[in-house]
Amino acid sequence: MGSVHPKLVLQEAQDLESRGDLKSASIKYASLIQVFVRRGKYAEAIELCDKAFALSPDSTRLQLTRAVILSQLKRESEAIAEVEKFAQSALRQNRVVRYLELSQEQLNSKPRLLKRFLEKILEVERTKAELFFAFAEVLQRLGEVDRAIEIVLAGLRIGNNLDVGHELLRTLLDERGRPKDLMAFDKLVDGSWSLERVYQILLVENKSSMEPKSETNSPFMRAVPEELSGKDEESIKDLIQELEEKLGERPHGIETLSGLVKEFKEKAQSVLEGDDLGQIDLSLAFREMGLNQEAKDFLFRIREDSEHYVQAQMLLGTIELDSGSLVSALDIFQNILRRGGLEKNILLESLYSTARIYLELGEVMKAEAHINKLTQLDSHYRESARLKQMIKKKCNALSKK
């Protein structure tokens, strides 16, 4: 502001507003925001944000400014809500990359807000690898290294900015410090291993190795018959029944990865070694008990070269969809649809689920494309007629805007 006094600028803004020059008045009000922020007058800065935005609702950047100030005031829930609005504006205006750079600049000291911005963006926009890599960098700063690795791998699937993704992935693997990971990384870079195979080593096998071993003298371990065999359907049923009985009286609020469940998982894994159908059966049992993470853990162990891999992925996608993890579910069903030679029922269900997800995410054109493919194959599949009508209604509403 130089030697200009804030009161004079405020007077100019008020004069412009009174003359109806709202855009110029908004700019004047906004120019004072950082003056008050530097003086620690955050409440006054918020008022100026609100005033400037009310006069010029297209001034999207003010939403980000407001979020930063709210965070300074320790009003985190409001700050997160403002960041979500900013993300929605970025999507609506098709300025995702531009606003990503702005967010990285202004939210550098507030990684949790930047994380939320990217989460909201990636619920809809999943065609730009730089968004995934930016998200992974934030997760790394927050100490979520495993999840950051998973996000980088998702970004690499897109196929562009590979050098950036590889460099970031190498940094994350160095931080985790497993020699086996680095070997898999080298195989990925030189093209000798597929991304799916590397994913299995970096995330799925690592997840299994991280699970603590249960004690052999555990009461629950003794309750599970030693003669169980994963190749024996009756034994699998017995195993599931044992789990249901043990969990039936578990204390309210018990953590699902502790105690009896963890011990059961360890036992079940040794019982079902190499029996992918048994893994799926147990996953279904866990799902029915409301233990979704445990259900997913068994599905993650089924490799891509298994004849039951697609079946496992279908169940995994359904679990993610039912639990509200739309982005994860979308990735899974899209990967299934990219595979050739799908059985008709799997193809139909994948198209149906993908159309549902796109509709919920507001991507109505993509939802329409998938529901049209579905109805061409089977116009009576599940609630496809009703879903198609909902999508068409949404398309018509958008075309009138």
C-alpha cells in the first residue's frame, strides 16, 4: 500500500460501490485484505473478503484467501468448507491446473487444506497426472507415505508426465527404505514389469508383511480347528462360523484391526494359502459383518494372474462404492472395463456401476456414455432404465443453463 492509508482506500471503495462500479469496488476492498492480515486483524480481513466477494461473485480467488484467514482463526471446519467451494469453482471454470498452482502457493504452510482441495478435485478430474502427483507430495508431507505411493501409481496409469511421477515415486520409496521396492521400481522404469505387478509388490505384499503375527497360544487361535483346509468348502464355512461366533459378543467400539479379528486374519491366511475362491468367500463374510477393511485385505491378496482376479476386483469395487469411496470404486471399475474378454454379467455390472458413480460425481456426459453402452447390451439390466432416465434428466437440466 506504500504511503496510502487504508482508510482512504476504504473510502474509495465505498464511493465506487455507491456509483455502481461494483467490480472496481470489489478490487479496492480486496486490496486491503492483506493489510489487515499482516496486522493480525483477521476478523476485519474476513469481513473485507465477504464484502469483495458479494460485489464480485466471479472473484473465485477470494474463496481461497478466505480459507487461509479462517485457518489462521483456528476455524478449521469453515476453512475446509471454503477450500471445497474453491475446488468446485476450479472445476466449474475449467481452471484446475491454474488454481492448483495458486493453491500450492497460498496453502504451502497449510498442507491439510491443500490435501482437501486436491481430494475434491480428484473426485471429478482424473485425467491430469500432475494432480495425482501434487496430491502425493502433500500426503508425503503429512507422513502418509504408503498412501502417497498408491496415488503416484494411480497417476502413472494416466500415461503422461512419467518422468515426474517416476522421480516422485523413487523419492517415496527411498523414504520407506525397502530394497525390494527399489528393485521393483527399476523394473517398472525399464519396462520389464507392468504397473499392476509393481503395485502388487509396493502396496499389497507390503501390507501383508506389515501385519503383526499372532501368538500361537491365543485363545482364539486354539478355537479354530487345526485341520482346516482352504481347499475344503466345509472347512471354510466352519472358519467363517467360528469368526461370527467370536465377533458376535465383541465389545461395542472395538477397533476392527485389533484383537480377535487380527488373529483370525493371520490364521485364515495360512489356511487359505493359494485358494483364491476361499479368500473371496472370507471377504464376503467380513463384508456382511460390516468389516470392510478386512474384506478388502483378503481381496488385495488375489494377484492379477489369478483366474479369479476380476471376480475379486468386482467385489472390491462394490465394497468401495457401498462405503461411499466413489473415486476408488471408479478406478476399479474402469480398470475392469479396460480388460478384454469379460463375461457379459461382469461387463454389464461394471458399466452400470460406472454410470452410477459418474452421475453422483456430476460427470453426466460420461454417465450417459456408459449407460448407453449398457442398454445397448441389455436394456432391462437391474435398474438401468431408471438410471438412464435420471441421467437424461440431469443432462437436460444442464443444457438449459
